[in-house]
Amino acid sequence: MKKAFLCALLPLLLAGCSLNKMAVKTTSGIIQNGMPAVFRERDPQFAKDALPANLQLMSMLLENDPSDAALLTAAAQGFCGYAFLFLEDENEARASAFYEKGGAYALRAAARAGALKDGEVDPAALTQASAPAAFWRLFCRSGFINLNRTEPDAIAELPKILPLAEKLIAVRPDYYYNGAYAVLGAYHAIRPRLMGGDPEKAKLNFDAAAKGAGEGFLLNRYMAAAMYAVAAQDADFFEKTLNDILSSELRDDETRLPNEVAKLKAKKLLEKKDELF
């Protein structure tokens, strides 16, 4: 009797699991298809207030289906992007926590894509398909390191940035508005000269980030001013770049929200010029 009951129950349990995963897939698809609307948002404060609920929803969905690689990558982008856009300037501890959470999601996505070795993304295993997960892992860890430069453990991670960024440039250079070039620029800018830092290389990479696919993405220029110009003490480049950002006309496309935030960040940074130079 007991065996018969279990046999009868098993198909119901399997059906329940299958339906649960189908629901997650459906909701995941809605979230991903709706992301362009988020990035077209003109009001940064509205996006800042609204996005945490979406991030929490993605986390809940991944609890139910941890194998959804597309949703893992979207969650990585969401948490890391939120940290960079909205948290870095007001709460570095919270931003660091978001970078770590996003980086963990990116690592899981890279694992699903077969791009993991010894617990980290393997540059040699990267393909065009695994590049998005690898990029967000790179972006998250770079953001975390930048906010924790006084921590030896964070600085010890810097050597991992270079080979991954270079391989991403080789495999998919235009992904996320030439994002790997911007990360490589940050890498050369934030490293102390005694540890191989090179502001001139930083500028070359930031220049590359601002061309082609990244030309209309103002955050690439903002990072050049915030990182290269400060490291090189190039006050003229700093002022000109930030003023160019402030005077830029914005398009109503998926760069709208990040570009609106770039203008806010540029204004705040320009006000600190006398402190930085």
C-alpha cells in the first residue's frame, strides 16, 4: 500500500517541479524582455527606488531554479549595475556587498557555460556565448577591488583582472558598450605605479571604450575622468571630459538611464576638482 501511494505521488511531485520551473522560466523571460524599458528610464531616482524589488524577485526565482543561466547573468548585471549607478557614491559598504552578490551570480552563470576552472572564470575557456557571464564577473570584481583598495585581499585579486579583460576584448570586444576596455582602463589607473599601474595605458583603453559601440555611452567617459585623469593628475582632461558629459544630448534608447546617471556623477565629481588636483 505504501509503495503504491509513493508511486502515485511521484508523478505529482515531478509535475509540480516541472510546473515550478516553467513558471520561473516564464517570469525570467518577462524580466529579461522588460530590461530595455528599465534602461530607457529618464528618471534615475525612480529607477533607484524601483530596481531593488526586481533584484529581489530575480533572487527568489533563482532559489527555485538555480540553473537558469540567462537569469543568473541578468541578476549579476542587475546587482553590479545597481552598485555602480546608485550605491558607490553614498554607501561603499552596501555597494561592495552588491558587487559580491552580483559577482557570485556571474560565477554561477559562467559555470553553467563551462567557463570555470578552479573556482574562477578561465580566460582560456571563454567563448562568445560565455562572454556576458565572464564580463559581469570581471565588472563586479573590479568594482569591489576599486572600493576596497586598502584591503590586502582585494589588491591581491588585481592580477586576475588583466588576462580576463584581455581575453574578453579578443572574444567579444563590443559587449556592453566596449565594457572590457573600460575595465582594463580602470585596471591600469587604480594600480599604484610601483605595482605596474600605468595611466597612459589607462587612457588608451578608455579612448577605445569611447569609440564604436561605446561612443554614446557616457559612463565610459566618466570613468576616464574619474580614474585616468585623477591618476595622471590631468586636470584639463578631467574638466573637459566632465563638461562634455554635462553638455551631451541624450537619446531615448537603452543608454538613457546610465547616461542620466553619468550626468549626475559628472556634476558631483566636477565639484570636487580642487580636492583632487
